[in-house]
Amino acid sequence: MNRTKRARLQAKGWKVGSAEDFLGLSPEEGAFVELKLALSDALRARRASSRLTQAQLAKRLQSSQSRVAKMESGDPSVSVDLLLRSLLMLGVSSRTIARVIGTRSRRALAG
């Protein structure tokens, strides 16, 4: 959220905080959520850059289009294992996965 919007909301009496604050998550739980979101974003980006539809990716993963949609949206029912296996199947290197996770984690720690 940009500073102007934050200031406007606070001036009107709204409390502005993080998702961790709102949900009462520990720093570890918040970091885990950020990790899953980073992997979900990376999956969506890789699928799009590969010019695959969700249905095409689902076929490659032997899954369903709705499952791929859940994976890309960060649905809590999707495991980190499934996200990692899907990224690897799309040819994403473990080094790139580590970079994706590291970038998102630094933002979460700074934020």
C-alpha cells in the first residue's frame, strides 16, 4: 500500500497493519505464508512465460485446471511440495527457486 493511501486511511481512524497482525500469525507462520505466495507467483509467471494455459499445465502435471488455479492463487490447500514439483517440472532451476524465495523473504523481513 502506498504511503498516501496509508496516511489517508489512518487519518480516518483505520488501523493499518500487516496480514500477520490481522491474522495473529507468528513471524515463522508469516514467513511460511510469504514463501508459499512467492512460489505461487513464480509458478504463474513461469506458466505465462511458457505460453501455457492453466489447462495445458494441468495436463502436464496430471492434475486439473482448477487445481492449477488454486496453486497460482496461493490456496492454503496446496502444499509447498506440489508447488516445488510443478516449478521443477516446468524447468525452473533450484537456484532460481532459491532466488525467488530469498527475494520474497527479504521483503517480508523488511516489511
